[in-house]
Amino acid sequence: MVELRDIEIFLTLAEELHFGRTADRLHVSQARVSQSIAKQERRIGAPLFARSSRKVELTAIGAQLRRDLGAGYQQILDGTRAATAAARGSTGTLTLGLHGSQAHDHMHLLDLFRSRHPEVALRIQEVIFTDPFGPLRNGSVDVATAWLPVREPDLTVGPVVVTEPLLLMVATDHPLTRRDAVSMEDLADWPLPHSATAIPEYWQQTLVPTHT
């Protein structure tokens, strides 16, 4: 009976064609690699690798064994990963709601998620500014990014993923352009725009408060 570890050693050596690199890659000793290959060659009754002082090459039988074992070994790995993911409840598709083109800003997080959960398909859906929480409530997205604060009793607020400064936009000849920074109190002397569409009132008061 061939052990899975021996198959892994054989396939890795067939790819690396170097005993030292194979040992380093699998975190085993070079002697362990040699012993495993010797055991498999005794079981099969023929050399799997042609060795010399300069290089290691697959024999014809070794190349055939690599083709025969490769697909099956990958199926074993995929099956194990799928079972592990199912046990953790992390299979299927995760739909992430983002405002506009925020996917570019969160690319490092998306890449990290995909590397940790390759068995989960990640789908991106745009969330419009005027209905930031609707997709969460109707189930069209599983999680979503949103400006803070979020004061919705039926929603759970997760961790902060991006922190950005609040910027003030004014005309180039506006008196406030002479300052490096302004406070909310400084804005009391100037008319401020308000959203013409319905957004949470606490967002409006956080960004452009009517009073401080």
C-alpha cells in the first residue's frame, strides 16, 4: 500500500528534479526523500529516476507514474479541502456589497480572503449611496462596506477596514483655501450642501451637521 506522503514526495521530486529542493519544500530530510523513492522503486520493480552526479531525470516508467498519479493526487487534495471547508461552514459564494469603485481600494483584503478561502467564490455587487442597507436587508448581499457611524438596530457592525480623512471641497477663491485644516465649527459661517435623496439622518449630521 502506497502512503499519501510517499506520493507527495514522488510528485514533488518529479517536479523539482532535485533531492535537496524537494526536501526543503516538504520540510523533511534529504534522507527521507531518498528512502521514500527507494521504497517505491522496490515496490514497482524498476527505477523511477535516473540519477547522476549532475542531474536527476525521470525514467519512462517514472514519467508514466507521474501522469497516472498526478490527477488522482489533486483530486484527493481537493476533496480534503472541500470536506474541511464544509466542516467549517465556509463553502459556496460570498456576495460583498461595495459603494461604487471601492473594489480597487479593498483589493488587498479581497486577495487575502481568496488566499484563505479558495473554496469560496467571491462576488462583488455595487451598493448605491441612497440605499446603503437595503441589499443587506433583502439578502442580495451577505456583507457590505458602509460609512461609519452605522446605527441600525437590525444590523451588526463589523471591524473597520479602511480609514480615510474627511476632505472639504470649496472653490479655488474661497477664503477657507488659505487654511491647512478646518473644524466643523469653522463651517458654521458658510452654507453647506445637503443630499437631495434620502440617506440616514445621522450620516447627514456627521458629514454636514446643522449645528455642533
